[in-house]
Amino acid sequence: MRLDELSDVNMGQSPAGDSLNDSTGTEFHQGKIYFGDLELGRSPIKTNAPTRLAKPGDVLMCVRAPVGVVNLTDREVCIGRGLAALTPKADVPTKFLLHLLRYHQAAVEQMATGSTFASITTDQLKNLEIPIPDKRCWLRIAGVLGSLDEKIALNRKKIAELEALAKTIYDYWFVQFDFPDKNGKPYKSSGGKMVWSDPLKREVPEGWNVESLPQIADYLFGNPFDSSLFTTSGKGFPIVRIRNVKDGYTHDRTIETASKEYIIHNGDFLIGMDGYFDMNHWIGGEAYLVQRSCRIRAKDDLYAAWLSMSLASPIKHLEKSLTGATLAHLGKAHLDKILLPKPPKSMTKELSLLNNLIEQKVHLGIANLELVNQRDTLLPLLMNGQVVVK
């Protein structure tokens, strides 16, 4: 069937530049920058002169590079020239259309033309011929894949809640220093003794030590693998490149072998060292760490979560302050200069609580990755009829 038989096609049109702002009007999306796994994220850009609107339940497709990527919107948004809004016909389940287009993304991509930026036209999109399974299966396919989508979304919500809770507790106890004192009251707010730290140029609670990052943690810098041996074909051993740190997992592999010392594991805290210094806990299983990425591991496991959260501010400060010819570079010398006010071991209960929250986040992330893999393994089997849902 042609795409215009499955959906109404509404090509985006960018609003006037002087209508764009960050406070009032309709949410505006130009391309995939705020695309999520399947559901559209929030754009901070708004327009008070919207042109083309996508409705709640529309499938959004990138019509400029990267062509064919899709997301689902749950609200009305203004779309620019980089997107098209596809409104499913009355007899087409939304989740079926979404996943059908995910399955045929490569076919859409192949239609794209353009010497500078690949793109597809309105006519190309409307006349796109898509092989489809028996119509009697559409609703059941949507149900199976949609059920997995809901589980994945629920886990993501739980992960976000755990992250928010951990950050709130960390800020309250380890930044504002209002951890419970011996009477269970907020330490600093209740008059707990503070002492001046010359290295930090500020006060810290009595009994806390100011230590450098090398005193607190061990570093592992990635191996300089031969990039010509990298692959995404599924062969070889997984690798962590800078671009993988943000997601916490990888599809990249290498057929090269290296020392086992470069293998990282679930829960390891990683930092990308070029451009944006992304930080994340790894959930992608055993993988080689590639150069320009770094693992930071607390010498004492009790401080693992505290350390990962304590590094967020100084690393982001370095990201903003370091400059190079084209992008910022983070090095060992920069890490060595980081100083942190380290809480005493008498705060085992508080430190352990942080560890527990981050461990829950990591375990949910691993479980979610397994659900995503299940869904994406089922997708081609359902769409080409190898698996029939009854």
C-alpha cells in the first residue's frame, strides 16, 4: 500500500524566525533533536505564529537527514520543514503505523536525494509503497509491540524518578550539608560546626576531608583501537566509543582483541572526553573501552554513587571552560586537579542509600534494554509474517 493510503501526510513548514522564543506560544520542532526512543520529547523552543501543526497521536517523520526516523507525539506541536506529520487513517492503529515505518526506515532513507542534505519530497512520501502484513493482524501487532512500548516507558519513568530522588538527596546532604546530625536534624541548618577549607575556598562540615580525585578514585582510559576494524554487523566484541557514553549501551563492535583490563561492566561510571563530556552509568554488558572515554571507579565502593554525582558539577564546568581548535578535550591533568569535600565513613547509612538508588537505576536500565531488544527482534518477524499473533 502507498503511505497516503495508510495516513494523511502533512509536510512541515517553518514559522517566521522572529516568532520563535522560549516562553510563549506553541511548542516547535524542526527535526529529530528532541526525539526519544519512540515518543517525542519536549522542545524549549516555541512560536507565537505556528504554521503547520501535528495533532496528538500523529507519527512524526524526519524528511531531511537523517531521513525516515519516526516518533510519536502525544500533543499538538508546530513542525518545521525537517518533519512531516502522518495522521493514521481511521482503520490504521497508530502503533501499527509507527512500527511499520520503523521497520521500513531503510527504504525511506534510500528514497532521499540531495547533494548537501538528503531529503524527500511530499510526492515521494505520499507515493511510498510499503509491503504490509495481513490487515487482520494490524491491531494484534500494534497490541504486542505497544505492550512492550508501555513497559519500556514505565521503566524510563521509574528511572527518571530514581535519578530525581538521588539528586534531591545528594544536593540536600552533600551540597547544602543538611544531612541528619546525631539528633536526626539537618546538620548545617541546625548549627552544625563548619570549618574553612583553603583548597576549596569555602566551608565544609567538621570531620570532612578535602581530597583530590586521584586520592578517591582510579581511572581507566580507553585503548587506542584501530577504527578500521570497527563494525556494526554484530561480529566481534562490543566497544564503548564517546558517542555510546550518553546512552549507556552500544551497537558498535570491533574484531580486534585487547587486554582484559580494558573491559568495562554494568554499573561502571563513564565519562566522554571530547566535545560534550557526557557522563553515565554503563548498562550494556561487557565491552572494551575505546580511547577518549574514561572509567572512574571509587577506591572504596561505599563512595561509588556519591562520587559519580559529585563529579557532575566539576566535569560540566570543565566542559564549558576548556576550548580547542574545534572542540574541548578532557585529560588526566584536568581530572587530577578536581578537589571534592569527602564525607566521613560515619555517614555509611547516607552513602549506602545513594548507592542503593543508583543500583536500582542501573538494574532498571538493564531490564529496559532487554525489553527494547525483545521488541526490536519481534518487529521484523511480525511485519514479514514469520510470527503471527492470534
